[in-house]
Amino acid sequence: MSPTPDVFALNHLDLLSALVSIPSVSGQEHGAVAYLVNWMQAHGFQAHVDRAGNAVGVLDGGPGPEGEVPREIMLLGHIDTVPGDIPIRIEGGRLYGRGAVDAKGPLTAFVLAALATEIRPGWRIIVIGAVEEEAPSSKGARYVAQRYHPHYCIIGEPNLWRRIALGYKGRLLATARREKTLSHTASPETSAIDDLIEFWNEVKARVVRFNAARTRPWEILQAGVSQVDSGGDGMHIWAEMKAGFRLPLDISPDELRFILAEIAETHQVRLTFGGGEPAYRAPKNTPLVRAFLQAIRTQRGKPGFVLKTGTSDMNVVGPAWHIPIIAYGAGDSSLDHTPEEHIEVAEWARSVAVLTDALQRLMMQG
């Protein structure tokens, strides 16, 4: 008799602990990718490293009636992490380590759920551990978006095992730089730093006006400075600021670029941009959502929905594919990127049971 999916997951806890133990900061994921591909190959997947560097594993149920091309379910996780060395350990039922929550926990759950699922003829499950999700490039997801068009997609992100994420805010990164000729400190001339501060004060004022009467985190435009630097060569001085914006549905990266460029022009500030992804919200009434609601209830959970204020690869593939899509994964997202990052092993195993059940239901209901 085959073990239940949660027991099956616990029997393969070594996959999670091993993958978490391999450093894979964005841009340096090759070791973790190679390990995961080798593991999948050893367990029956057709697995390879694609041209973007993603780990790809495929399980195929064979052709459907009359030789129809299989319908594809994409399980899109990410294998990269932010920097930070957290000693790997299991303590009090928790597995600690960088990436345990964000997002090697959800990714390994995808792999094990796909393996535990009886794939019906006419269906195919594709598991991808994407690279550079934590970087502005989103290299792995952009490559995937251009080369696949699945029927359903599940993004691997931590939201607790009972919850389904339907949307993520957009993002825009900006670098503002002011350069000018050096003047005496007693001069009434403003410094490059003064000018940059004035620029940012006007940006914040525009953000406040945009957010007037908005109270929900999902609906507001967020703006924050991540880094400030300045310097000079004795003749010229400069000041530079890196800032990030989280975008609601009703303002696109292009619209915000235009607003910021107008403000920058009046302060003689030069802007460069990166990481421009629009906000994305998936529909709730789909076969994919229904399958997960039923699977969570089967595990005696009360399902809930969430809209996230961060970004994920859903922002990249959602607008490209226009298919039923959600984000799902065990783990507390408030632990993302923190020194205490860890995942509850029992919750991780339960998420494998939910995923397995949902995949089976999805293939049965079409």
C-alpha cells in the first residue's frame, strides 16, 4: 500500500534539506539546479537544465483520446534565494536555512506532489525551478513565459498551507542621480544631496496624493528608499538614491516612469529604471481554484484567499498566458529574507497532500 502524500513527503525530507543546504543566490544557482535535475532524473522525471539555467522536470501521462496533445499543468517555483547564511538544522519540527520558505519549500513540495500524483492520459505536469526570481531580471520566468503555454499554472510561493494567493502587486525600481559642479560650503548654492532630497520629497508628496482615501495595502502605491550614496572628485559632486515602488492594479510601470521623469526633470535628476512588472490579479472562479478549495478542506483546513503586496513570477507569466493561475505554498512569508527563515516540516508535508489532491481533482474535472 502506497503511503499517503504527507507521509510520502516526510519520507523524502532529505530532498528539502539537501536543496536548502546548497547556496543558490540569484545568478549563482547552478549547483542547486544540477542537484535538483539529477534528483528528478533518478525518480522518473524527464529532467534537464534549460537555456536560461532553470531546472525542468516533466511527468507525462501519455496521449489522450485519439492521440490528443496532453494538457499541461505548470508548477512554477524558484530555486534562487537572497543572500544570507543560515545554518541548516531541524529543530522543534522546523527546518531552518536560507530558502527554506522562499521558496525551496514550495518548490520541493511541487516535485514530490507531481511524483505522488497518478497522471492521467492526456495530461502532463511540468515542474520548474526558475532562476533569478529574486533579481530584477526575472530571467527564468521570462524564458518560461516565451516557451510554454500551459492550461493551468501554480506559482510556488509561501502563503501558509490553507491559503491561496490570487494576486501580487507590481514593482518598479529606480535609481536617481544628481551631479553638479562643486561649490563652497558657504555658498547659497544647494548641494547634489539637497537636490536629491527635494526630488524625493516631491515624489513622496505625489504618492500621498495618489493614495488619498485608499486604506487597503493592495490598493496603495508604496515608495521606499533602499540605498543612498554620495561622493566627489574635488571638482564635481554627485548624490545617488536607489528606490523601489510597489504598484497597485491601476498604475502601470510605464505610467509611474512618466510621472517620475516629470519630477526628475524639474530637479535636474537623472533616472534609470529596472524591474518593471505590472500588478496582476487572477480570477477566483476557475477549475484550478475549485480544486484547491476542495483539497484544502479535505485536509481539514479552512481555505482563505490573499492578495500579496510583494511580487512573484506570477507578475511575469500571468499577463503572458491569461490562464487560470494561483500561488500556493507552505511557509510563513513574513520569514522571507530574514535571519530566522524556517519552515514547519509538518505544514510542508501537508502542502504536498493538498497539491497532490488538487492535481488529481484538476485532471478529473478538466
